[in-house]
Amino acid sequence: MAAITAARQGAAVVLLEKSTDIARKVLASGGGRCNLTNTLNNEAFVKRFGRNGRFMIPALQALDSNGLRKFFETIGVATQALDGFRVFPVGHQADTVKNALVKELE
């Protein structure tokens, strides 16, 4: 996501990946369904982590769950929160996310 965003802003980007399989962790997340985010507001989300959650505040201010969902929409990944909390790609397939990221990187 960082490489895509930087390139969109005109930066020359080189992305290096140690693994032979790009986005390996994406494929494993959410039991293979790719739990992208949740529907909580930033304050409620940080509270779930107690005092240790404060470290996330600057990152969440820069990109909250709504911003994350919008980013994925721009690369063709529609999302849904069927349980009203956890956000997955429509179809619940992590491959959808991986393939969209790779396509956008290319």
C-alpha cells in the first residue's frame, strides 16, 4: 500500500520482497478470507488495546478504517462487513486482495 501510494504521488518506487510469494501474510489473514479492518471508530479501536493502544493513534489518524476501505475500492476491491464489525473483501477471498495489490503495483 505504501509503494502504491508513493507512486501515485509521483515518487520513484522500488519494492523489494524477501519472500518468493508476494503478499503471503495477506493470504493468511482472517483464515484465508483477509480480514482487512473493522468498523469501529478510532477511539473505540484504540481502547480495545488498553494503554498499549495509544501507539496506533498517529497511524489511525493518517488512515482510518474508512480510508482503508476507500483505498481498496480504488484498486477494485469491494468490501463488506456482514457481521457489522469485521471487514472482508466481497467474496471473502484473500486472493482478491493479493491480486488487486499486485495488479496495481505492476
